[in-house]
Amino acid sequence: MSNVKQLLKEKLTAESYSRLMAVENVKIHEFVADAIELTGPETVFVCTDSEDDVKHVRRMAVESGEEHPLETPGHTSHFDGPSDQGRDRKATKYLVPKTETLSKALNQMDREEGLAEVRGLLKDCMKGRTMILRFLSLGPAGSVFSVPCVQATDSWYVAHNEDLLYRTAYEQFCKIDKDKNVFCFLHSAGELDENMVSVDVANKRIYMDYTRDTVYSVNTQYGGNTMGLKKLALRLTIRQADAEGWLAEHMFVSGVYGPGGRKTYLAGAFPSACGKTSTAMLPGETILGDDIAYFRKINGQFRAVNAEAGIFGIIQNVKAKDDPMIWDILHNPGEVIFGNILVKDKRPYWLGMGAETPDDGVNFSGQWYKGKKDANGKEIPLAHKNARYTVALTALANCDPELENPEGVPLGGVMYGGRDPKASVPVQQAFDWAHGIVSYGASLETETTFAIIGEEGVMEINLMSIQDFLAIPLAKYIQNNIDFVQGIVKPPLVFGVNYFLKDKEGNFVNDVPDKHVWVKWMELRVHGDCDAIACPTGQIPCYDDLAQLFKQVLDKPYTKEDYVKQFTIRIPENLAKIERVMQYHSQNVPNSPKIVHETLEATKKRLTEASDKHGDYISPFDLAG
């Protein structure tokens, strides 16, 4: 340890050394010393929680050229390279020791081989640059939920994002035990071109050494690949939660108001671009978090916190009518980072914004004009479909006041949703907790979207919308969820939602704002304030309740024709889906819990019996009768 301290003393300024030594944690000292020796930065900026340090990060993000000021005060834009526009599954791997195995559904490689490769790419990559050292907390700082994290990066843009997305925790780090485990993240954007864009994306690597709770990321700038506390940390917290008996989930948490002004907290898991943030941001409700939640049992209650404190949201289709609170944030002074949108005359534009857009400007491809094509002859859109915005939750008028509650909030319901154009009804409730975890979570099937690099529009199983991030056996994760409610006095209800059901002509059967009605129905069900109709796959709303909610929530009529179109049970499509799910589990989930097979077989039996009685397509009115 004395050698580590000696190296740090030689490489750091007196002020930076003093700041770092105020944090007595041994693992952090070793991580920082190793990172400096490996990457060779010219200087190291040890960032505290002070306003001056936070302002310095913000200022340097612009001065470095990684961000560009926009017309609205506090707004900046950033561009990632054309081949660095989303989470890259192929480049993201778990480093697995020879003595261990992970599910074959997870991308992985030998630990020693992976470390040699990624550390080789990181060697001397920060020469002539500043390493920014951040101390941050996942979950409210100092809470039983909190997970301490340290990130070293050479990107002021990444560091700036983290100021908006996470809780600064330098003061908290100064209080932690010297032997407490922390998550460590080392990132470098790698070689940059004149536009401050990573150029060696062919050697992009995001490797996770879960045996040391350390992540290495190089030759990439996209937030999901570089901001260690985001999905990279989720992979590590899932392992920690497994070991300690809590849950780390890919879920939003919102406060939904019911009769008499009561507030019920609901959580939801959706794959990217499937309506997750828009559900978390429903007008008139509160948002606690839009992406990652931690669940713990506290005094017999199922309680939740937001691991983050900001939003790294998809901006495509954000409109004034559909997303008024986000629209206001994006058009008024305040701290906002736009990523991979179009900029013209210092104004931001994005796809589906519902306003007139220019025919030229600057975007992720450089100077852009309408009709511009890429190297493959494909037309380049004005902005990327996965363009993003970063804002702090506290900037939102509907930020839930319990955001920093160290004990979290009590959860009344959990929902799972994806893009399912053929089978699932827009909303349904599970018969019980285990049925919901299996039928809606472990059976979640969705169309792939632009948020992940690869082919779009392919149907795939995505267990609980968390499969990409699991570093424990899939069967263990499912069982952990099923078992978690033991000892909970009132477990949350479980719901399945699907905003993307289509009719035979390929048209969506519900409108975008309709999701607010489905969520309000869930709130009523949590408190037993309305009935439901049992169907083979769960419990669906009664027509009269929905008609009343559509009037109250959206001030629009809801016809019986709408109800039949949306809630007809499609027997063949649901049976086909179950077969795909069962096949997936047999091939990819060794030792899948027995209850998974039993639950799916029971659903098949109910579907078959219902078909024998009513036919292949069953009106909800027939079920109600």
C-alpha cells in the first residue's frame, strides 16, 4: 500500500493528492494508481461535491469541444460518431474466470484474455489529457440502498452527464470504511478526430470484470457504453443484490394519483424505446425515476428507490402535446445536454418533434443536408433515432419529493411491457405475484429497436427487460424475483402492458395517450376499487371502468368497438408466443425454475379450453358474460 501512495504522491498535484487521501478506501487508492499507470494522463482532476468543481466540469465540456453551446442558456449539444450511436452488445462482454460459467445467452470471454486485450487498448490512451476522477452514489447517498462508485474518464462530456444523472458523493466517500467494496469504472474515448469524436470504434470495448466490480470502456463516447453508473453498474449491482438478498431492476418508478388525492407508487420494466420514459412521465403524476430501481424489504414493506437522479432519455417523438413537461425543459433555460440531434443556428431539432425542421445543419454525420447518404447509399436522417437528452430530475416540475428518501417508497404495483404487435392485450393483471413474474416478466417478448446496435424489428425474448445486464444465472434471477415477496405484508400487484398491439391491417389499436388510462386502472386495482374479468392470460379491465377512466383522464369517449378491438383474446397468437417462450427457456435458461414451466403449461391449458368454448378470438364481453 505504501508503494501505491508513493505513486499517487508523485503523479498528483498536492491538492489532488490531499483530496484523494481524504478518502481512505484502499480499493480506490489501488484503482486510481493502476488507472494512472495504465493510461498515462498529463493531469488528474479529483472532483469533489463543491459547486466550483461541478462548474469546472461543465465549463471544460465546452472548452474541450466535446459539447457545443446552444441558443437557450444552459443547453449544449454533443455528437457521437456514426458507428457509436447505441449500446453495443457485440463489444460488451463479461470477463469470466476459467472456474466459472455464465448463461450462454450472455456475451462473455475468458477473463485473463479480456483483461489483456482491453488494458492493451487503454495503454497510454490519456497521454496529454486530463483524467477526471468522480465520486458518485447509486441510490440516495448514505442510505441502506446506496452503492458507492468511482469513475475515471478522460471525457468531460461523460463527467458532465454524470453530474446530472447521479448523486455526487465525495463527502460520503470520505466517511466510508477503508475496506468497503466500491464499484470502479475506467473509461477513455480513445483517439479523437477534429470534431472530438472517437475514431477507433472498430476497437470499441466495454468489458466487465465482475470478480473485481470493475468495468473498462474504451474507444466509445455513447452514454450507455461510457457512463459507468448506468447499465454497466446495473450488471454489477445485480450480482451484489443476489448476494445480499435485494433486487436491482431495469425499472422506472412513478407516483400515480388516485381518488381523494392518494398517491400509489408503480414500477415498470420496458426494453428501450418501448414507452418506458413516457410512462414514467405521465402528466399530472410524479416521477421518482425512469430507468433503474433498487428494491429492498424494510419492516415488512416492499420499498424502492431510484438508483439515479436524472434522465438520459430518448428524444425521438418528444412532442409538446404528448410530453409537455419534457418539452418545457427542452425549450427553457436550464442545464440540458442534447446528444446526436440536428443543430441549425444553435437550435436543436429531432425526429418526430411535431414541428418544422430545417433541410440542413450539423448532426452525427457532420455537415448534413436533406438527402445526404452514408457509405452504403442509405439516406441519413436529420437526427439519429436514438438521439438523447440529459436532465436532472429535480429540474422537472413533477419530480417526486421522495427522490432522496433514504428508505425509499412503498411499491403498490409492478408492470412489464414490450413491443408485441400480435398477442398481448394493452393491459392485464396477473393472478398472483409468481404468475406475473413468469407470465409477464420471464416471458417478455419484444421487437428489437434502434436503441441497440443491430437489426431492428426482430422478435426476441428479453427476460424482465434486464437480460442483457445479468451476470448471474437467468434461472437464479427469476427465482430471486419470485422469492423476494416472502415476508412482505402486501406484495405489489403485477401487470402486463403492451402499447404496440396492431390489428390485421397493421394499425395500432390504441393511441399514445391511452397508456395513462391503463396506469390509472392499475392504481385502482392496487386498492381494490374496481373489478376485473378473468381471462386465460390474466385479468383484464371491465368496459364500464375504462369508459369512465377515458372520460376522466383524457376527456374522450371510449366505445365498445374500441374495447373489443383492444381486449379480444387472440388464442393462436398467445399459444405461439408461449411456445417461443418455452423453447427459449429450454435452450437458454438451464434449470429454469419449475414454476416457470408449470405456469406456462397452465396458461396453455386455459387458452386451449377457452378456444374450444369460444373460438380462436374471444371478445371480452363473452368472457364477462
